[in-house]
Amino acid sequence: MTNNVIPEDILKIQKKLATYEVDSRNYKKYTKILAKHIKSYTMKKRVSSHIKTIEKIEELQKKSEEEK
């Protein structure tokens, strides 16, 4: 149904993050970068979901108006 593929940039950051020791300077840096990428990815998914919902509602309203 939906395409829930994790983007390549997030996977690359996670692989890089896995090579660092926890609490190291680079680990903290990559954690922040990963958080930004995940936040933007989820925001894009949320916006596209809202757009689809609005389109569906408009489609249903048009159908109901045509029936009248």
C-alpha cells in the first residue's frame, strides 16, 4: 500500500553513527545530524499525508454535489 522505505541519507548516517563509541564527540555530532534528517523526513511524510486527506475530502464533496 504505502512505500515506507527509509531514505538513503538516513541509512548512511546510521551506518556512520554505528562506527563511533557512545558519548564520543563524533557520536554526539552524528546523533544531532540524524535527528534533523529524521525530523525533516517525518515532516515530509506528514505533509503529504495531509495533502492526500484534503484531496480525498474534496473528491467526496464533489461526488456528493453531483448526486444532488
